[in-house]
Amino acid sequence: MGSALITGASSGIGKEFAWQLAAERNDLVLVARGRERLEKLAEQIRQVAGVQVEVLVADLSDADATARVAERLRSTTRPIGLLVNNAGFGLGQEFVGGSLKRDEEALNVMVRAVMVLCHAAAPVMKARGYGGIINVASMTALTAQGPYSAHKAWVKTFTEGLAAELAGTGVSVTAVLPGLTRTEFHARSGVDSSQWPSFEIDSPVTVANAAIDACRHHRVLVIPSPLYRAAAVALKWAPRWLVRKVTGPGLSGRSIVSPETAGIKGA
């Protein structure tokens, strides 16, 4: 692919995307809010993989910052071959009584930014006849866990529509739907991940590898693990009242904490 731009690149699945793509000799543009972590990762990748790594600090909950990333994707002098929309965060709150500002930030990061960045990248890739887009959705897209589920359901459906629109152009569009994954995500959302047995938790390596392979083979939807593929079948055929009952709000395993207690902000 030659080059890749990855959002939410400083940790978790985004960081694993960076390492795997660098190992394949792709140059990288790493996007996240925190400069220090990005710069540290960029230097490590340069030293180990010997590829060019550009750091682009941007808070994707902010429209102006998102526009700067979009402009980078439109570049024809330094073209991006693969866009990975990975940035996201758990809200750490219920919708009713929660912070509206936090819900709006989540919407901006996990919905608006995905739309804006795909809108910037897709025409450039289509014009040159090749490219790839990977959007990180979630198994929660198939459940009913409030705004986060809704955001990820939007990502899944949007990706399917974009893939259909770009069919035959040489541009591959994939949504990956990981289940529980061993990252900082749960701790930052006020969730104790030790409540789940280890076999239910995927590694970022598995998720990134499955997504890259699916994009390479023009597969639109990919669920990385057999366990969650089986769960997807069950959720597909279960009546929605039952899905709401067993996977609805309050059933995510999260303790009730405020965003301030969790100490996190979107992007």
C-alpha cells in the first residue's frame, strides 16, 4: 500500500496497526491527541522498521483538528494508500443523567470524524484506482448498549454503503468488529476487565491482522475471532427484545463513574 494514516495510533489496536503496517514497509502518519506518546512510538518504529513516520497531533472531537487530518489525506504529493479510522473511546457513563458534552465528543470522534476522513480519502483513492479504508467498529454494533453501540452501528452500516459505492474502483473498504480486546479501553471507561475469562478477550495483534487481511482481500466485514463470529450469529437471529435484555445499557460490566473520575476525554 505504500503509506498509511492511522487515527488513535498511540495505544491499543491503533498502535498494533502501526507496527504491523510498518513491518510491511509502509510509511506511516500517526494521529492522536497526545504528542509525547505519538513521538515516542514514531521514533521506536523508525528505529526498528526503518520507515518514515509522520506525527500529526489532532483531537478528533474538534472539527478544525479533523479538517487538518482530512487535508493531509487529500494530498497528492504525499499520497496515503490506507486510511485506518481507529480513534474512539468508551463513554464511562449512562446516557440519562450523563454529560451531553461527552456524548457529543464521542459522536464527533467515532461518527463525524470517520465520515469526514472517508470523504477526504475516498475520492483521491478512487481517482488513482487503488487504496484501502479500514473503519474500526465493534461487536457492540450488534447490541443495544446506548450511544456507543449506536456510533459503532453507524460505522458498520456506513462502511457497507461506502464499499458498495466504491465497488470496482480498486478501493477496498472494510469494517472490523472486534469484541473484548486487551487494551487500555476498559480501564479508561471504568470497567474492570478481570471480570471476563481470558478466552473472551482478543489481542490487538489478532484484530489488526484480521482487519488488514480483510482489506487486502476486499472483504467488507470481518469479525476477528471464532467466538465473536458465533456471537454475531446468535445476535442476528435473537429477537431484539432479548438482545436489549441481555446486552442493553447497564450490562456492559462498567462501574458507574463520572468522566472526571475516569480522567479521559475523547480522541
